[in-house]
Amino acid sequence: MASCCSGVGADIASERLRIGLVRFYGRVQSVILSSRSGVRLHEPDGRELFSCEPEASITVSAEGGAVIASSGLEVRSAAGSFVTACSREPAGTIRVQALRQPAREYRGWIEVRPKPWGLLIVNVVALEDYLLGVVPAEMPSSYPMEAIKAQAVTARTYALANRGKHASDGYDLCDTDNCQIYGGVSAETAKAAEAVRATAGMVITYEGRPARVMYSGDCGGATQDPFEASPERRLPYLCGVTEPADMPHTAWEAALSLKDIENKLLAAGIKQAAGLTAIRASSRSSSGRVTEFELTSRSGTALVSGNKLRIALGAHVIKSLLLTVEQTPEGLVLFKGRGTGHGIGLCQVGAKWLASPPRNWSFDQILAHYFPGTQIAAAADCAGPVSETRNIRRSAKPSTVTDAKPKTATDAASPARSDSRDAVPFDIRVDAPEGL
């Protein structure tokens, strides 16, 4: 009997991704599967193991490496190494529930594999359906539509450029911020879905392939070149760009005692923090972010990387490295900063304001600002020669984005549209900020 989940194991050419649902279902011992239209549970060869009516559920667990499924009073053992669950309706969805977790709904189908530590839950889902659950989880749907479109294209590009990132774990991408936050149907919104549909199939490319894009919540007014210290690895389109001076960004402060900092650094294996007496920013990148901190302790001074210190103290505490450091006579260290996240690539808050009045930039223009030198192309074309591309170009003599305007009367009357094939008509400011 053919499986209703036909295509299990299909590659990305069919635009399906394997998403490891580890955020809520990592190391679970059992899951409950259900659907509004009923669930079918299949062996790897397509044979049906279970079929249940609408709203009825199937519990899947593992015993001694074997998959055990039960529904009502009936218990069955799978002959294969995993099982696949799908809705009885082709366009139906599957609910997944685990102990102490509410039910969450997903498109596509669910694969359950036993592991020594429990069950691995994988959602096999079409790329465009995957984006329906990513875009609203990564960017607020209250943002302007053009900003959300820019997020949709960036997220689609990230998925294709990074597919197979977790191949050794048995899936392409995870559902956490280690990849892209994915919430399935439970996270979907009408506005984000509209943005995904409006940009369907569009990806950011460089030299004919999906660009290695990144994005963060708030760059604080300046994005960061991730390879500034390693020019030989530099990607031209992941350069540092700055925002208009009048654009608002998140400001934050954190006050920690020297003892708290010492304890957290020691817990992170930074032994040079023993007996910490002072800390200061030692070096900065061209965007103003701290690349190294100098620690002074009883044994002398030592340098620790900005990222390492931020992770040790907590990214929720030190929200970005675009910061200043002050030390009070009472032994408190005050971190005052702007922005959140690593600040590389698309700045989501920046996209929000660029898409808002008075600028009203289109998603093309927003992507041109953050990824200069790239093109927008159809995903189907990005593995070979790129056709029907829209150039995103960088001016030879940058100007400030504050003054960026269409260059012709025609452009001024007609903002860039998603079906335009012309170069995006505006300049890009790439100077580093003068400070906070």
C-alpha cells in the first residue's frame, strides 16, 4: 500500500526540508500525534501501521530501539527503524504533543525515530510551508509588509544556503535560533503568509548561488562584517553598513558586580578571571563592537574575546557588543549598549524603519542596503546560471541612506516592485559609526 506521505526521503530539488523539532521535543520519550482529519502512521516501506479517525490520537514511544505505537487499547510494534505520520487529508496538518508541552501543529508530515536518549522528531515540510512558520517567529507581524517580505526572502535564502547543516543529526535544520526559529502552523499569521506568498521562490544570490545571509533583531545602527579580522574569508555582501542617524534603536543597560562577572567567567572556563578587579573594552571593530575585553586580576591582565564574554555573561544580559563599559567605585560594572544580537546581515529593526514613512523602501531596496552586490533570483535557478535576476548594486561613491531617493522621475513616481528586473535605484552608506 502506498504511503500518504509519498516523497519521504525526497531531496531539496522537490523543495522539502527536514526540520529537527528539538526546541520543544528534544529528548522526549513519547509523543502524541493527532489531526483534525485523522492520522495515518506508516512504516519506512509505506505499509500502514495505524490509521485513526479525526481527533483520535496515536501515542508513539520507543522500547529497546523499537518503535511502539498505540491507539486506544491497540498496541503495535513497527518493523522498521522509524515511523512517519501524516494527515489523512493531503493538505491536512499534524498535531504533536509531549509531556508538559502543549500541542503544536505542523504542515507536511512527522517522522519519529528512536535514539539512545529518546525520540528524534523531524518535520518533513515543503520549503514555502516551512517559511510560513519561520517568518512570524523571527519578525513581528506588526512590522511593515515590505520589511516582512525582506525577512521572507532572507529566511528562504538562509534555508537553502544552510540545508544539511545538521545532516549528522538526521535533519537539515533545527527549529531553534541556532538555525531559524520555526513554530509550525501554531506560529503562522495572515500577514506573514501574505509576505511569503508575495515573494514565493525568491532568494538572494551571489555568483549564481544562495548567499550566506544572516540576520539579527537590532543592529543598533551599524551592521558588522563577520570576517573583518579574516579578510581572506570575507564575503563582499556581508559588509558593515550603517543606518540613518534618526532611526531609533534599542538602548539597554546591565549592571553586574565584579564578583558576579568573575564567577560566570570562571564557570565558562575563563581561568584568567580569578580575582577579577577591573574590566574594560580593549579593541573594537569598525562598526564599534567590542572584539576584545581586557581583564585585570591578581595575576595580571588577560584578553578575552567579546563573543566569549557575552556568551559567558548571557546574551540576554549583554544584548549586543555595541556597548561601553564603566566601573563604579562600589565595584559595579555598567554595560551600556545599543541593539540586540550579533548585528550581521539584515537588521530587522532597521528594515522596519526603512519600510516605514517617510522612506517607504521596498523589500528590494532593504535587501540592497544590507546585502550589496547580490541579486534576487528564482530558487530553481540558483544552482546554475541565474536567469530573471534583479541586480542589487552598490554605488561607487556611497552616500548616506538618509538621502537615498529614486534616481529618475519615473522611479520617483513608481516605487520598485517585486517584478522589476532593473537595478535597485539607490545608493548605500557603508561608513562605520562614530560611536554610540
